[in-house]
Amino acid sequence: MKPALFEYHRAASVAQAVDLLAEDPGAMILAGGQSLVAAMNFRLAAPSRLIDITRIPDLDRIAVTAEGVAVGAAVRHRTLERHDGAHAVNPLIRAAQAHVAHVPIRNRGTVVGSLCHADAAAEMPLVLLLCDGWVELEGPGGNRRIPAEQFFRMHLTTARASDELATRAVFPALPPDAGWAFAEFARRKGDYAIAAVGAIVQCDAGGRITRARLAACGISSKPVRLGRAEAALAGGTADATAAAEAGRAAATHVDAADDSIATAAYRRHLVAALTERVVAEAAARARRGTE
Ligand SMILES: Cc1cc2nc3c(=O)[nH]c(=O)nc-3n(C[C@H](O)[C@H](O)[C@H](O)COP(=O)(O)OP(=O)(O)OC[C@H]3O[C@@H](n4cnc5c(N)ncnc54)[C@H](O)[C@@H]3O)c2cc1C
């Protein structure tokens, strides 16, 4: 099918993009177009106006600072994936990016576009939540930042107001002594995850876990922290028994119903297995760091 008729505007600045959004309630931002254009072709989306933000100066920047990795709204997945400075402070980004679609899609799709699209099975929302990152927005009332915990509301729905442009996302640096891991199961390489789990684990010199953060996607209507699995790990020894116990606790966070891709029981099985794997891998990295 062909999309419904729409106006096309190429914004030259953030201010102009915000004005163009405010003028037309039917307007939508066009970033990489990898999700939006398909939705328009299926007439699942019919914006009256598209505002292309990919040529706005400065939005294509990646800045690695003490805060972490700040990713402008026009930065493509592949650019971030290949950025060695970003990888040095937050290796979870590259690990997760390898699972986002295929290289041609990562060459066009943007990281912030993926966050705004908010597919419940998408990898980058999971990473932003896991790292305690945030999204920065600009609207007619000024700018604000929304922590990942509040940004993702449900599948394809965020806390962004319809007249706001997301200008950048910040993925905080991992603590230098932290171990990390990311694992995903998808039906075919490049598909959205049936389930994916990420972990950040810190251990003391005796191998005891001092801090564990876990998050998953594909198992609920939005990316979720695996709080019960984190609690199961806290203060314990980072061994195979603890990883298996965390996996069992993680499975209790699945609230997806059976669908055409997987049953809820299968997702529980997957999230348990993936959690066990990432906890073991992250703990091993953390121990190597404290040795
Ligand atoms: C075959 C295929 C497989 C894919 N597999 C995966 C996968 O495994 N994992 C995954 O995560 N993604 C996957 N994707 C999606 C891909 O990652 C997209 O790049 C991403 O979802 C959207 O980014 P985009 O820049 O293309 O956004 P667009 O398609 O341009 O926009 C998506 C939505 O976000 C809004 N938006 C975009 N940028 C902004 C902004 N700065 N401010 C406000 N609103 C904004 C748009 O208005 C639109 O509603 C796949 C896509 C395809 C076609």
C-alpha cells in the first residue's frame, strides 16, 4: 500500500521542529523512518505532516562525558554501535546494538527514534532502563528530562507529549568495577527479541555481590527491571546457584499473554535461562575486575 497524503518539512533547527509540531496536531517526527514509514505504508499511521529532523545541526552528535554517553536524536544505531568512546564507558550499548535488526536498518534507524517508538521488545529501551538513563525533550513549554523508568509507559507509548521533540538520550557510564552482560533470544537473527535480559553486577573482593541491576524486554508491555531477581542476588555469592535462583525470580516478572510468537510459559522459560546466563557472565567480569 501507499501512505496517505502528507506534507514534508525538513527542519533546520530544534526550534523550527518544535514550531512545526505545535502548528499541526497531526504532525509526526521523521527520524530514520525504519518504523514510521512502514506504519504509514500499512496505513497504521497517517500523519498530516512529517518533520524530518535528520539534518538538524548538532543532533547527529555523540558526546562521551562524565555523565555518560549523550546520543543526539539524529544519531543512527550503527554510528553509536561503532563508537569506541561510547563502548569504553558503557559496553552494554554495543552488546545490545548487535541485536537491533540488521545492519542496513541500523544504518538508517536512530537510537532516539527507537526509544520514542518504544516497542516492548526493543533492545535500546531496555539498555536505557538498565543503566538508569534518561531522555531529554524540547517542547513549546521549554525543555525537560524524563528518566527511563517513567519514559516507557506501554508498547508504542511513552511519556513524551505529542508536541515535544526528543533531542537526546543519555546512557550513564557503567561503574568502572562493574561486570555486565546482555543476552537475547529471537526467532531469527535481526528479529525483535522474544525475550532479552541485561545485567550490571558489582562484587567485593570476596566474590560477594554488592549491587545487581537487571532488566528485560519482550516479557511485558514495556521494558522492566527484574527487581525480584536483583533482590535474590543482593549480598550473596556470585555462583551458579545464585544465578539459577535469580533466573527463577526473573520468570515471575513475565506478564505477557500467549501470542502468535510465544506462550507466556515459554517466555518465562526464556527469561529464566537468559537471566541465569547474564548473571553468570556479568559476575565473572566483575570478579575479574576485582582480582
Ligand atoms: C525489518 C525490521 C526489523 C527491526 N528489528 C528491530 C529489532 O530487532 N530491535 C529494535 O529495537 N528495532 C528494530 N527495528 C526498528 C528500528 O530499530 C528502528 O530504527 C526504530 O524502531 C525507530 O527508529 P527510526 O529512527 O527509524 O524512527 P522512525 O521510524 O523515524 O520513528 C519512529 C517513531 O518515533 C517517533 N520519533 C522518532 N524520533 C523522534 C524524536 N526525536 N522525537 C520524537 N519522536 C520521535 C516518530 O514520530 C515515530 O512515531 C526493526 C525495523 C525493521 C524495519
